Amino acid sequence: YKMAKDKNIDLEYGLLGENLLIDYNPYSLTPKSQLLIGEVVLEIVQNCTICKSLTKIDNKLPKLLKDDRGVFAKVIKSGLISDGDKIYLKKELAIS
């Protein structure tokens, strides 16, 4: 959202369909990598793809988010996440 704001694109939080916003770009992590946030363990399933419907919001948005779109993850261990919790890479799988 900060990237969009810096380019004068006004987005409301949640408009891109995210459930959790973190100050970290997990886009470079491989599927099955795990993040520990608070009490929660998330496993990366896949990178999000750029949706053509983003151009309905702003024509510049797909190019802006190309390398920073986010990921889909599944919950391995549920629990509480609090604002300010640190994010740890619990497990990262090497690409073979």
C-alpha cells in the first residue's frame, strides 16, 4: 500500500484480498517454506499472480506490484498474531 501511495494510487486496505499484511516480502521464498509469526506457523503455498482486474483500480498497478504481489499460505499452527510480532523463517526449502 505504501508503494501504491508513493505513486499516488489510492488503495483501501483489504482491496487486494490480503488477510495479513507484513513488513517483509516473502515473494522470494519457495513453496513449503514456513514462517513463524507470533504463535502462528504459516507455510507458503504459492506466489500470487498479477490479476488483470488490477487495471480497473489503476493502469499502473500491475507493473508496480509485479515483484511484490505476495503469497498464498496455509496455517500449519494456529494462534495469535499481534501487531509488532517478529517474523522468523522457520524452514526454507531449497529449489532443486
